[in-house]
Amino acid sequence: MARWSSRVVFEHPFRDLLTTIAGYTAVALERARLLQHRHDVAHVLQTALLTDLPTPDGVTLDGAYVPAVLGDQVGGDWYDALVLPSGDVAVTIGDVTGHDIDAAALMGQLRSLLRGYLWRDDRTPAQTLAQLDAANVGTGVRATASVLLARVGAPGADGSRTLTWSSAGHPPAFVVRASGAVQRLEGQRDLILGVAPGAARNDHTAELWPGDTVVLYTDGLVERRGEDLHRGLDRLAAVLAGGGPGAGATGEPVAAAAHDGPPRVVPVQVVRALVPGDLHEDDIAVLTLRVDPV
């Protein structure tokens, strides 16, 4: 009786080809594993740096971070808020150049420096940014970054609060008034950090009333390749002014319903309204501060 063997014997050239293919496959799998590990580490780093926002009395804070669709899916964009020893609420948003794990690491160092100065010293935003810029270079961090730093004071007898801000080359903030009107906070944009420590920096002020919402964001929300920045700012203003279904490119509402007073602007819905799908090539961060209605 004939006996069949299940063993397959390959000719010498074919055996060498299979060995080569197996080697390439093993290398590709190892690279994929390392890339996934790098992505996981980067994601953990970004999540750790974007800590939970505080819940100060009379103010509602909300934030969103959306990474770029390419690269490590982390970057140099961040938002932060602190209730200071004086009782003021400090909010900041910034964008370190780059959108990879190196930018995220620089962002973490810059953010930590800023937090320390805010907590220790009762200075104006312009003074704090000047101090941060000097330390940025003096300590060897040397990050180039745009930052907008603002402080919201305690309420006055009429419920109003003073907003004081300074911009280190950052796009202007907006205020969505309780009436629905949208105001762009115009003011001089000073030099970004990391370029010329010691350059003059300026403070600006505006009054906030119950129901008003301050909207801070990074340039990934409004900038488009080959398009003037003002068009992006106008588009954001239109979305904030709409505040309801159909206001954005996706038709999603950008505000959440409220039982009393004006609706609350929701950062993640602002992002979806302006940047539908996976079209963004840059990181995006949005932070809102709402003075609670009385």
C-alpha cells in the first residue's frame, strides 16, 4: 500500500523566498507593536497633562481636546484652569509648536511652570506671561508657544466680573453674551513665547455678566491651509452666534439646553460644528468659562 506523507518539501530557491518573506513579516509586526506602544504612551501622557477642571462657585468650566489625525495623536495644545488663593479664576490655553510627543513633553514643562507662577504670585496675566517667558528660556525648556492667559475676578454687587487677559501671539478669545451676541476680544497680540524674553506684554480687560461665556481655543479650530485667518474667525463667530441646530457644518447644536438663562456653549460640539469628520491636520483645544446665571 502506498504511504502518503503530509510533509511538504520546497525546492531550495522557493524555501529562501519564504524565509525572506517571513523575516519581513516579523519586522513589520514588531514595528507595528512598537508604534502602538508609542501611541499608547503618548495618549497616557496627554491625558495626564490635561487634568480635570475645577468647579469654582458661580463659574462653569468646560474643555475639549482633539488630537491631529496624523502623527502620534498628541501635541502641544493644552488648556488649564486654576482657582487662585485670591479667589480669582485663572484660565489659559496654549499651543506649543508641533503636534507630536516631543511637543507634548515641552507643553507639559511649560504648563507646569505657568501653574507654579499663577499659584505663587498675585500678578496680572501680562506680568505672569513675561515671567513665564523668561523662565522658559532660562531653565532650558526653550519652547516656542502661543498662550492666552486670563483672570476672572470675584463678582461685584451687580453680579459683573472683570476679565483681564494677555495674549502671547494667540488667536483672540470670544465672549458669547447672555443675549446671544458674540464679541471678539480685540487687543494687542504680543510676541509668542520663546522668541524675545523681556519683550513688552500688555493686559486688556472686559466685563462679564451672568450668563456670559468666554470661549478660548487653539488655531487648529479656525485655521485652514491656504485660507486667511479672518475667515476662520468669522466662521467661529457665526457658529457661536447660531448656538443651535444647523449652526455648524455638521448641523449639530453647539450649545446645551439650560433650564434657566441662556444655553451653555459646549466645546466638543463647537469642534464638531467647525471641523467635521477627520479633516483636521492640527491639534485642537477649546476651553469655555461661563458666568452662571443668577
